[in-house]
Amino acid sequence: MESRNRKLLHSSTMDDDRISILPEELLCRILSFLPTKNAVATSVLAKKWKSLWRSLPTLDIDDDNISEDNHARFVESISAYINSRNHHQPLQKFRLRFSNPREDFTNDTDCVESALQLLLHHVQIEHIDIALPYPWMFCPESEGGGLQPPKLNFWPLIFTFTNLMVLKLEAIRFKHFSSVDFPFLKTLHLQIVLFEKRECLAKLLSGCPVLEDFKEVCILPQMCSCGDIEFNTLPKLVRANVSGRYVFLLKAVKNVQFLHITEIDDGNLHNFKSTNLSVFPMFHNLTHIELSFCCTMRKDWLQALELLKNCPQLQVLVINQPYIIGKIEGQLRDWQCPQSVPECILLRLKRCYLNEYSGTRAEFQFARYIMQNGIFLENMAIRCSYEVSQEGKLENLKELSLCTRKSETCKLSFE
């Protein structure tokens, strides 16, 4: 028994040695995939590991699992982390996220400002990801007491990191800034972002000439229509995820190949209040589009087809319908198919996916319309909503299977 334990101990030691003999550069690369607090914890493993975390190319800090009582200490530790780094080692990525809401956000914002000040000498930093708690975004500005939003004086510091390739901001309020110069920025994600000046959003996008990946989730520019603000087209854009509520954003991303549009319902769509649906820009390079919207009216499907008219190269169409409590079949009754068929359906479309299919007449007519007109359609994929019974699924499948298919190679898949 003693001999067996000795062998196990020797084996364990050998395993530890196998890791420890790895080059420090490789060990730092491995640790860079961990949150900073976990990377620091490895310093107790062995003497060689004691200072490895100081040379990591990343700082990844968030307040996940930090209690309210320990939060002040956590905030203080962030500056200590940054100051303790080996400043001769390059820093490529900085991620700082405050996700737990609190009544006092001042310490959080002061912490972000201090962190950015400390990082200014890392001119080669390529990736910044900062998130603040959501509630402060909606604090009242008026005088007379109540919860006040923190004064954010540090956002101009963001624009000094001109080597950025990735910038992700969440729950941020931007005030006026004069100019933006991100000549290398390829990824820009904005979530719950408020621009207090309309033109700031246009300036931000104009300062990103090589942007390839743009995502916005609830951008809130003052006077959302921005109709009199000039937005430059992003020439290098490959992928975009934007809200269909803002026509000006659709025009800015019209060069994309992959596009995800959310909230394309007429009730929320700014500038779509008239019957004139031709405000969509032309998407000449678009091959893949995903629409996430509530198809509660017949005009919603007609609006989707109107959009497809401006996507001549489209090959993949995905439609996601969020579950709506109390769907009324009467609102989704038959709709008149348009006389003309979008060019992409006739000559380009290869795959169409309808998700959260509930079997309404409007949905069926849209699926039938695609199959009847898609000359090169290879796959019509239907994924039923969870609320559809097994009997309902069988009825839907039977009804769809009887539809005429323009393409002889079109396969109908049904889940």
C-alpha cells in the first residue's frame, strides 16, 4: 500500500513538472484565457507561478460573485492589479465589467477612470471591453434630489487608444465629443448606449474606416430619427447586428455580407409610419440575413418581402418570431401575395429558415410563397414553436408538404 502511494505521489509530481517545464510565454498564454482573479490565484501553485500573472497580455476583471459588502475592496483591488503588472510586458486586452446593480455607482465610474488613466501608457492595447450596471443609465437628470447619474468625465480617454481593434461598451452614456480616430478598429459592439448628442453616433462610426463587425443593442441617440445627420457608409463591414427601428443605421451598414435585424415591427420602426416602404437601402453585398421580429400583422410579411427586394444577392434567409402571449389568429389571416417576386428569391435564395413557426395562415402563405418562387431553393427548414401540439405539427407538415416547389432539389425539413 505504501509503495502504491509512493508511485502515485511520484506520478503526480511528474504531472506537475510537465506543466512547470513549459516555457513561461506558453504558460502566460494559457493563463490569459482565465479571469484575472483566477490567474492571480495560480501564484500559490509553485515558485515559478508566483509572478506569472503580472506578465499576462490580458486584464479580465468583473464583479461576478462579489457581494455588496466586499465590493469596495474589490474596486480597490483593480488599481492594485494594474499597478502590480510588469509594465514592460505589452497589454493587449482590457475587460472590466460591473454587472451587479447598486445604488451608488460613483466608485465604479471612478474605478474605470483610474484604470484607463493607468493604462494610457499601454499604447499598443488592442481590445477594450467595459460595462457598467444598467440602472444608472436611466437615473433622472433633474435637480431636486433623487438618484443622480454619475458624472462621467473619462470617456474621452477611450479615444486616446487609437490602436484598438476591438471596442465593446455596455451601459454607457456619451456626451459630446469632437472627433474619433480608430484607424484599426474592426469590432465595435454597443449595448444600452445613450448618445446625448445625435451627431456623436455618426462621428463614432465615421471614425472607424475599417470596421468589419458592428453590433448595437438598444442604442439611444437623442431624437432617434437622426434624419438630418449624415452617416457615412462603412466600406469594410462584413457583419452587422442592428435594430430595424433606425433607418439611418441600416443605411450605414448597407455594405454588409451578414446582417441581423431586430425589432422590424411597424409599431416601433421609426420613419416607417407611412405606407411608403421603399426607405430600405440597397444591400448589394448581402448574402445572409436574419430577421427577428413580431409578425403580428399581414403588413409585417409584406414589409419583409419589401426588404428582400433590396437584397439582390441574398442566399440565406432566417426569420425568428419571438413568442407572443395571446397571439390572435384573426390578426394573422390570409394576405395577398405581391405580383412581383424579389430577385433574390427567384435567382439566388438557397436556404430559408422559419423559426418559432406556429402554423398561422400568414406564416404558411409566406413559406408557400418562398417554395413556389425559389428556383434554386435547396432547403426550406421549419422549426415549430414549443406551444404547437404534436397533432398540430403533423397537420402543418402535411399542409406544407403539399405545396408546389419551384426547385426540384428543394428539401422540406420540419421539427
